[in-house]
Amino acid sequence: MKKILLIGKTGQLGGELIKDASAFDFELIGLNRSDLDITNEAQMAEKITEIKPDILINTAAFHVVPKCETEPAAAMAVNFVAVDKLARLCRHHNIKFITYSTDYVFDGEKGSPYEETDSPRPLQVYGISKLAGEYAALNIYPEGVFVIRTNGLYGGATGSPDKGGNFVLNIIKEAKGKNIIEVSSEQIISPTYAGDLSQATLKLLNSQAKPGVYHLVNEGQCSWAEFTQAIFKLAKVKTEVKPVDRGGASGSMKRPKFSVLKNTKAKALGIELSSWQAGLKTYFNFLNNYQDESKN
């Protein structure tokens, strides 16, 4: 049984990887921020030497997008410099290294789903910092790095600790007491359930996949407004969704208008996530079961 060292165990994806690992015949040891400061190279080296993993999965990220604009050095420290150091340590110890990236490495101007081979062109600090991490890892350790890009991630009973939830949970809260709510209509995405991404990641690790960049997202595409309508239907929220075209702007920051990712490489290996609608239903089943268990 191969051993995985997971960085970011309390995040949306980290929690799912912990649940799923044994079913895919992996032993998983998870660390959170109190166990490890990802920006501290000496600490990272010590943990790798102590645990001796076969695989290191990094789900840690500075991913509050507007905050990256005001704290670019902090974003680069986590999304670029720490990934660079981890790649070097993994190469030194001959450990397979998996790190996650984002649709925000693209500018959204292509107008059709982005494949792994398309040229990146980020529009904001978050995308720049994640792309820098991609380049660093792939250049330092091309024979052992898997960069997994995803899109619109959500999951967990309480969502992301950094974001105080996730889009699904937060939009339901925002709708309370309101007859109508405005949601972006021009940004087209592939919202992805963390549980589906976790299983696809572990399948990839159990396959004959070669190192490199992979796109793992729930299949299909929708606007944030359409995603909200599907959420409200499942949550039985009566609030009306008013689609609004904000031109991809979020204050002074730009977001890609069309950032759907196409899973080409993993699909060729037989690894495919369900539709975004099915992923959302699975998440609601999880939330309903969690609430039922919490009452007992």
C-alpha cells in the first residue's frame, strides 16, 4: 500500500481525499496549518523525512482571489514559492508530487473549453501566482509532477475555511429573506464537486498516467446564474435569480469570462467525472445526510 502525505487536510478537497484514500488502496497522512507551515522549507523537509511518503499531494493554496490583488507577496509565497520548494524536495526524495491549479491561468477569450495544451494567459494576481507554481514544479521535476487544474470547486459540510464556506453554501445564505438575487451571467464555468475531484485524482494516481498537466472537472458548462438556479431548485429556495452581465469585472480585477476546462488527457485513460448537475446532486445528498447525522 502506497503512502500519501496530504498538505491541506481541512480544506474542501483535503477532507474528501482523506475519506476516499483507503478505497483506492492508499494510506493517507494529512497535515493542516498547525502541523506544517507550507512556506517553511525546513519544516517541510523534516515532515517528508519523518513520514517517508511515496506521494505528496498539495491542496494548500492562497485562493481568495480579491485578496491576492491586495496581498500579492503572500499569494506568491504560497502558490509559487512553496510549490517550487515542494517540487525540489519531492525530486530529492524521489516522491510523486501532485499539486492543484486553476482555470484562472486562462484569459477566457478562447470561447470554447480549454485543453491541457492551450497557452495560459492569466488576468489577475491569483492566476499569475498559480501559473508560476505550475511552471516551477514542471520545470524542476518534470518526471514526477502532476498539475491538476480544476474549476469552481465546492464541497464539505462547511466549505472552505479560508472563504468562510463555498459558493453553494454562501449563495443559499445570501438568498435568505430576499425575493430576488443578482448573479453573474457572463462567466461560464464547469463547477466541480470536491468528492468527484478526489476520486478522479486517486484514479489518476492508480493509472499509468504520465506526469504533466491534467484538467479534472465535472462535465458540462453553465453560468454562475444557471448554477445558482440549480442550487436553489435542490435546496427548495424560492428566491428568484436575476442574471446580470458584469463584463467579467470584480471591482478593478478581471475574471475570465469563459473558463471551462476540457478533460482530454485523463479521459483518454478512462477517467471522467460526472456532469456538473450530477455532482451537485451528490453534494446535496451529502449535506442532507450530514444534517441528519448531526441531529442524532
